[in-house]
Amino acid sequence: MNILVTGGAGFIGSSLTDRLLENNLKIFCLDNFNDFYNPLIKENNIRHNLENKNFNLIRGDILDKNKLDEIFSSNNIHMVIHLAAMAGVRPSIENPLLYEKVNIEGTINLLECMKIHNVKKMLFASSSSVYGGNKKVPFSETDGVDKPVSPYAATKKAGELLCYNYHHLYGIAIYCLRFFTVYGPRQRPEMAIHKFTRQIYSGQKITVFGDGSTSRDYTYIDDIVNGIINCIDRVNSYEIINLGNSSPTKLIELVKLIQDISGRQAEIKMEEMKPGDVFTTFADIEKAKKIIGYMPETSIKEGLEKFISWYKKNLKDGKLYE
């Protein structure tokens, strides 16, 4: 099977690609290596695969329709795993037009190419952010998601709607996977776990937004990758599926765990919650268990231990990001 992975050099994309290559699948990794964070990080994520005969790196953008047409015309693509996006709630509030362009227009570009070239399977990376300030927990795929609290969330909801539209009109089978706060080795440097770890090892203060009682359903990267892989042979219709750990951790507890595992302490500075932040995320994963046999295996403590071990081995107290 030939699979196009958009955003394939990023955190989730590169981790998924490693596993797909182990399964002897042919991967076309599309990434634009933009400057949202240091592009060297993405270069490092995929460097070890460059000599693999089944790995094809394509430097390009999902906004470039000619490039996409060239990819689909020149290669017998069987499935698209669409991970490329402008990510992050807070930066989307600062630059909503960019998020709209990349996340919505870029997704339409891919779906159009799939229509034209008769590619009938896609996995689309959605987000737990679509649930907004949902008060009912755990979050179920049947809950209403019409009140997003950030442009990022709105673009992901729009992506799900577009996917359904192309499924309905052209018979493309698509699973929209709502990821819940993915972390682990290669995690983006601005995300909380990575940022807190870097601040602790650099002797900086840790800034906590809110009173520490907010919580997130942190999901380890291996569990997310397992969930994605379980979809590949099963996607045959349109579905929305939560991929989370179904075990939220409070922010102040997260900081304490990182301090305990690292053996270091940091001064904690409290600030007000930022616009677009939500109080909690909590995945109902019963549908994922039933449809794709999904079963997360990594506790937050185990995942943090693995992440911090990787951090200490690879990032030398965060100097790569200076």
C-alpha cells in the first residue's frame, strides 16, 4: 500500500511514519518545514528514514495545488493520512486567517485531488478542541460541537464537515480522528509537557495558566499511533472517533509529576487562563474500542518517564531550541 502522510515530518507524522515503514508500507511524506517552530526539529525527526527505499520525502505545501496534483499523478496513492495543519489554540487567535487558509483550504485541496485521482480512503486528524467548553464528561462523538472557542477548533470542525461532504458526494471513506493532547518524544516544543520540562531543566519559572485545577486527557504518542494504524484496514465509511487516554490529569498534578520524575524543582508562577483555553478534556473511547479495537496502554506517569528520558538523551537541556 502507498500512503501519503501530510505533515509527515512533524511530531505525530514522523512517529507514525516510523511504524508504517516497519510494516513495509511505502510512505510519501509531505511536509513544508515551516517556521512555526525550528524546522531543524522536523529534519531530525525524519533523518533516519532518508535512506529507506520505502520512504519518499516531498518538500511541499498542501496549499500548492499543482504540487499536490503532481504527487497524485506521479504516484499510485492508495490512502491519505492527513496530519498537516496549523496547530495550537492560542496562536490561532492571533492569526485566524492563516489557520483558515491552511486547515480549511488545504484540506479541500487534498480532497479535490483524491476525487480527481480516485483515491478512496483518508484518515483526517481532528482535535479534542472541537468540543469547546463542553460541560458533559466524558466527551462523546455524539455531543454537540457547534460552539468552538478558538479559530483552530473551528477549522477542525470545518475539516470534519468537508470530509463528510466528500464522503457523501464521492464515496470517499474517511475516519476523522479527534486527538486528545498527544505527548511523547518529538512533541512540539511549545506544548505544555515539553515546555515545562524544558523550563525545569533550564532553571526557569514554570508559568501555569489558571489555578492549576484545569485538566487534560494527555495521550501518549504510541497509543495514538496504534489507533491510527488500527484504522488503516478498517476505514470503509465516514466516522468520527475519539483517540484519547480517557484519564484526565490536573495541571498542577502534571507539574508535580514532571518535577518528581526529573528530580528537579521549579518555581511556579500563576497567571490567568488565556482566551480559547478550556477547563477540561476527557475522551469517551468506547466507540474507538468497538470500531477499531483501540486500547490506550500508557499511563501519564509512564509516558512522562519515557518523554523525560528522551528529552535528557536528545535535547541537552533544551539547547536545540535556543
